[in-house]
Amino acid sequence: MREIDFLPEWYRTRKRHQRHVRRQYMILTVAFLVMMGYNLTSMHRITRASGELARSERARVAAQNVIDEFNTVTAALNRVRVKADVIERVDSRIDVAAVLAEMSHIIGETVVLSRVEFVAAPFEEKDNVLPASAAGVRPADNKTDTGGDALQSHVRFRILLTGVAVSPADVAALVCRLDDSPYFQRVHTSFWRSGKLQLSAPAAPGAGKLAENATERPGGSLDVTEFEIVCDLGNYKEMDN
């Protein structure tokens, strides 16, 4: 016995079409959900990357500020170094107080100085010299050389001493004492001559002892010896060729 199907063909076709449409809807829904999940994940990653980028930018700006500040400090340090180098070149490197103390120790009571002058003079090309290593600074009343820091200089300091003494012998003795001192070298007298010292003039420090030893003349004047001594500061030494 044959079964007779009374369903029309268009009905079966429409059912197949509906099933096909449902499958497409399901596929599209799954694809939409996958795309939504991917978009959400991408947005989260983009947001996190944007935050890290913002933090990196802040760190870059802070690092740039540090670099700029470092460059500013470096430039200021270089300017200070240039000034320090200039000061280093113009520094005389002599202890004037120690030199004057040595002079006051050497000069006797029969000598009065009216002028002490330090003159910086460059070394001549024929001079073969080096900074001294043994002419150290020491107290004027110390009889032994302590071997302290040496006087250093890039120029020769010439010292001019002008004053009066009781007699030429006192001038010669002063020259000998200056020559024996490690502070001075190349000591010689530019001149000495007889002169008169007027007592009515204001007395200089130490002139009392000079007046006691000098020969007094009528009219209130004293016979003295005027002199000028020239020497070099002993902050260099000559080298043998």
C-alpha cells in the first residue's frame, strides 16, 4: 500500500527556507557576539595602552626636565670652571703676610723702611727656572725650615725695599740677612747714599731706635744712609743647563 503525501511542494520548500534562515541568524548572532567580545577586548587593551602611553609621556616629560636641569647645571659649572681657571692663572700664590713677617724678623732696629713694593715680572726667555720645592712658608721666629708648602707662582715677584739706615754697614748687613733667607734671592742694592732725617717730621714706627744710633746734627737733623734694595721672591729656582 502506498503512502500518499498531501503536503504541497511549496510548503516543504518554505520549511527548508525557514530552517536555512534560522541557521543564518544563528551564525550571524554568533559572529556578532564574537565581534562584540573582540571589540570589548580591543577597547580594554586600547584603554590600557593609552594609560601606559600617558604614564610614559609623563615619565618622558619628567626625564626631559631632569635632562634640561642637568644641562643648565653643567653649563653653569663650565662657566664656574672657566672663571676658576682665570682665577687660577691670575692668582699670585704668595702669602704676603708671611713674607712681611719674614721681613720684620730680618730688618733690625737700625733700619726703617719707607716703601715695600711687590712687582710682578714675567720670566725672560733666557731664564731657565722651576717653581721652588723647598722655600716653604714658616713663622718668622722659627729658626729651622719646616719644609711646608712651597710658594708657587707663574711670574717672578720683584721686591723693592726703600728706607733709611744708620750706616752703610747696616744696609750691607740687611742685604746679607735677606740673601740668607729662603724667602728671597738675587738680593742687591740699587743705590745707597748719605742723607738727612729731619727730627721735626712725624716719626715713623721704629724711628726711635734709629734716632738713638744715628749721628745728630745741628738743626735737629740726623745723618742717615738712604738705600733701595731689590730682590726676587724665592718662589722659583734656577736650573742648570
